[in-house]
Amino acid sequence: MSAALAQLFDQGRLWRGHVPRTTRTQPTGHAALDAVLPGGGWPCGALSEVVHAAPGSGELRLVLPLLARLTQAHRPVALIAPPLRPYAPGWAQAGVNLSQVVVLETPNAQAVDSACQLLQAGAAAVCLWVRRLNEIDTRRLTLAAETAQAFALWMRSTSAHGAPSTAALRVAVNGHHADVLKVRGGRPQAGCAMGV
């Protein structure tokens, strides 16, 4: 095998069907969820979807441990078009280093461009609230996250629950529970408890 091909296998960009795919991950911060996810957490360099019924129904509870860990390591994270203004004292209490958080209010038409540019500029994670993304947009986000070896998190409405998805991970949240709807290299799993 050539060195270039071996390097692609090592980076997780290629895999053999008979060998379990290895993916770099970061723990979600929720033990029950980590236990059912391949690699034990959020896939790095990939697009993940967080499906929620309404803003404030648990989607931030799911991602805050990741964002706290990244910002404590002095890695910037971005929130693009959040429907509610982040409550800074609550985020700080959750361990988020607020000096590493960028909040960007932008129209939906510019949200994907903004997310890709932020990932290219070194954001460790981008949380994006937009109702719909077409296949080209999801592919662009996936490639930007993969190139940056960062986390692209699409906060998506439950109304899209049955819509097709190219995301590596799709998790539905409802209060203190999460359901893994789709995961690359694993199986769907219902009823994972999230810490309070």
C-alpha cells in the first residue's frame, strides 16, 4: 500500500468495509449517549444534526458540554442565527469561556456561507440554526468541518424528522432525553438520558 493511501486510512478519510471505521470524537458530556455512539461522542470533522421541537427544548443542554470543553481549551466556537439570545450567566455556569464565543445574527441565505467561513478561519465548532438546508449546503458544511477537523452542529426543527439527511450523526432531543436517529457506523437508539 502506498504511503499516501495509508495516510488517508489513518486520517479516517477512507475505510475498508470489513474493518470498523475509526472516527475522532469528543464526548457529548452525557454518559448514556456516549455509550451508544461509535467512538463515544460527537464525530469530529463532520456535520451533526440536533433535532428539537422548539428552541429551548433541550438542544443546548445537549451541546453545552462540548462547547464548554472547547472554549476552556481557548478554541473559539460560533453560534449562527440562534433564535433566542444566549443567556451569558447560564453559559458561564455551564463552564463556557464566553470570551471564545461568537454570536452571529445573519439571514438564512448567508448562514451557510458564514458557517463555512468561520470553520475555515479556525472555529472549533459552529452551531447553526436554519430551517432548511439543501443537499449542496449540507455537503459544503460537511466539507468545511472535515477540512477544519471541527464540529458543524445543525440545530434542526422536529418538523424535518422524516426528511433525508447526509449528517454523520442525527440526534433528537426532548427535555432530558435524546434519541439517536442516525449514526454513521452505529445503530439508532432511543431514550438516552441527558444529565441535568
